[in-house]
Amino acid sequence: MLENLPFWSHLTDDQQQQLVRFADLRRYRKGQQLYSSSEECLGMIMVESGTIRTYIVSPEGREITLFKLSEGESCVLSVACVLSEIQFETQIMAAADARLRIVPAGVFDRLFRENVYVREFAYETATRRFSAVMHVMQQMLFDGMDQRLAGFLLEKYEAEGSPEIVMTQEQIAGEINSAREVVARSVRQFVKDGLVSTGRGRIRILDPQGLRKLGKATSSPI
């Protein structure tokens, strides 16, 4: 995975050896917290397998997902904390069992300062993640609940190739940054309109075209 980093071939032999020597392999169980912005920075996180979720918590205790990272991706919020004067009030947890390669902040900081290609990677990654966060904010501010729910159901349908989505309404609410009660109202209306059917812990899409008419399905810009 280290050799697949876009800046790997531009590192000196010594820099490559540093990266290999200090990149730590860690495993996290689903639901386990990796990082809080009140803690010391981890450095750069690369996801070898599984999924991690970056989120913020409102004063009322509601979690708002900013983005998720899966296999082959790196976490910009851990990179950002070694960039000068950038701070984020965020939490990172394992959304599924995950295997991560973590480069300590001190090691990455040295590479960042010494190598222009590492800096380019850090800034490009930060830009992509910022775009993802803005996408989430745009959805929350401008998209109606029905549009957000329809878009999410269609994304799952297209990604998994199955009309049956095995998720509770509470889980869906967490994915689209809403409350379970709000999602439940929209799901009931979808059922009445013949767009979906429901079962225990699952939703089955009956009319994909009907969902699309509620508004185009949105996807993450990353």
C-alpha cells in the first residue's frame, strides 16, 4: 500500500525506509474510536481494509457524518493536524472492522517539509475531503428530506446491485444526517406511494424510477 502512494517514487531511499519502518499496522473493531480532535494527532491514516467514518457531534449529541473512507484511501483530517495552523473538531471511528496503516505525525511532518510531492499529496487530499464536507453541508441545507432519502436509497441500490437494503431506519438516519423519526415519516410516505416496501431492518425498492423523480440521486464528489 505504501508503494501505491502517488509520492512514493519521488521519495529518496532514506525517506522510503523511514516510511516503511514507522508505518504502523493497527486493527480496529466496528464502533471503536480512532481519534478525537482533543487527542494527539495520529498522523496520516491509510485504510487497507474496512471503513472509517469522520463525524462531528452537535451540542445536542447528534452525530453528523462528514465522510467515510474505505480501502485505498487516506484520512485528510489526520494529515491536516500536521499542517500549520489547521485544526478540526472531529471524531473518527471504525464504521466496520478496519485494518489501517498509520504514519506517525512526526514522520509525516518531516516528509511534508522535505518533499514537495508529499506536500502536493497532502493539499490535494485535503481539497478532496473539503469538497466532500461541502457536499454534505449542501445536502443538509438545500435538499429536502425526501430527496436525500431517495438519493441514498438509489445509491445503495446501484452500489450493491440489489433492491433490498438491509439497514434499520435508525442506521439510515445516521447515514443521511437526520433523525430516525424524520426518516420514518418519509419511509411511510414512500410506502404509501408504492416506491418501497419495508420489513424488519430492511427496505425494498419497488420503483427506482419513481425515486429518481423525487430528485436526482446525489453522490460523494470523492
